Amino acid sequence: MPAGERSIIETELSPCFTISEPDRRTAPIVFCSPHSGRTYPEHFLALSKLDPHTLRKSEDCYIDVLVECAPSYGAPLISALFPRAFLDVNREPYELDPSLFDEPLPDFANAQTTRVIGGLGTVARIVCDGTEIYDRPLSLAAVLARIDSLYHPFHNALNELIEHTQQHFGRALLIDCHSMPSNTMTGSGRARPDIVLGDRFGTSCDRLIVSFLQRAFDDLGYLVHVNRPYAGGFITEHYGRPSAGVDALQIEFNRGLYLNEETLETTSGFHRLQANIETVVARLAFELPDLLDRPEAAE
């Protein structure tokens, strides 16, 4: 990787993530917000044909703020500061789109995933409304610099948080936090749910945890779906190993609950959702150890 590429990234994106630690870890939980970063590097803005506001359409706007209560209940929160449109850490490290480059991809790149084909690989080709980000080819060296300087440090830190939690408590739960557009799921006109819990169709998280969170949000009046339309991305799939003592669950919050999706400003619903999330986090932190001690857990 050319030293100049690393230097630009480190200058404009240092630090590249934050970890909010509790005064004392009292809950076997790690919270993650990989798509809420809103620091847009100047060199990225110069490369893109889109204005900053349009680029922000890919953000999980303010999810890190919605779940900022986590350390108050004994659990760390890791949040990416770089934007998803620049680099997506909820992908394999090298899900690269060959159409972004005028040079061949390395053999270790994976260009065949549905996410790459859809334009949303590790380095996205489009923002989430389908608009193309670039009007010229990217340098492969520059993209690999993004991955080396941002992706790997983020995942190294996340993995360390999970390992530390598991070592301390004997088990760890990773909660990967996201937002979803409020538009309809299908042409049938059915509205999206308020909250979607994704456990990779039962493979990444103990069913007792999923059921507990579904009931907790349902008790607060939210419409909750499981694995529809989002079952969890790379982070959930990669880290979720219930049989090895690590559960991973993705949570998607409907942006219509808290955000004006045109202006990207928070609405009056923001503080209500934030307070309700805190209610659920407090319940989970208190009840999770007993939940995991039940005989049917991890069966």
C-alpha cells in the first residue's frame, strides 16, 4: 500500500472509531454501531460525484446516539466514525466490485456476493437509493488502503471486546445496531415493521435472547419482526457462534420512528425511541445472566 494513501486516511480519519467503556463491565454484552459514522474525508468528497447530503443516505443516522446508554448498564459500545459509503465494515474484508476499477482484482477478492452485485460491497458503488457514487475508476491501491487502515483495526477492536467479555463472563452477546428506511417492504403497500431482529435464521443467537428482546420491544408498543426483511449481515454471521459462547444479534430500527429521511434531522420521536431503547437495554443487562443460565439456552 502506498504510504501516501495511508497518510491521507490517517490524517482525515484519526481516530476511525470510538469505544465507549462502562466504569465497570457488569453485563456480558457488546454493542456495535458500524454504519453511523458521519466524518466524510475531504479526499472522498472530491472523488465522489455526489454532494455530502446525498452520500449520507447510506448512513444509519444517529444510531450510535440512540444506543449511547449502553455503558451506563455495564456494556461497551464501539462505533465507526467513517461513513458506510466510504467503507462498509459489515461486509467481508474484500467484497470488491470489479466495475469500480480499471485494473484486475487480486485473487483473494470476492466479487460474486449478492451484496457486491447489488452495488453494496465493502466499498460501495451506490448509495442506498441506488445513485452511483463515482464517475471514474478507483485506484485499487487506495481501496486496499481503506481496508488496511479502517476495516482491520475496527474488527480487531470489536473482536477484542467480544473476547474480553467472554473471558470475563463466560459468554458474550454482540448486539449489532442499524437503521432501515421506512418505505414499504413490497409493492403490496404493507408498512415495514418498527424493529427487525436478525439472528441469521436461528444460527447466530440463542432463541431465548431473540424472544426476550422481541417481547421487550413488543411490550413498549413496537411492531417487531424476526429476520424479515433483514436476517443480519456479515458481523452477525461472522461473530455469532452460540455453541462457542458468543451470540450475535442484529437490530434494525425503522428511521420513520425518529428521523426526517429527507432532511436527515431528528424528529420529535427521537427521544421517545432513545428512552425506550434504554428501557430494553436496562432489562436485558439485568436479566441476561439468568436467561443464559436456563437449561434450554444454547440447545
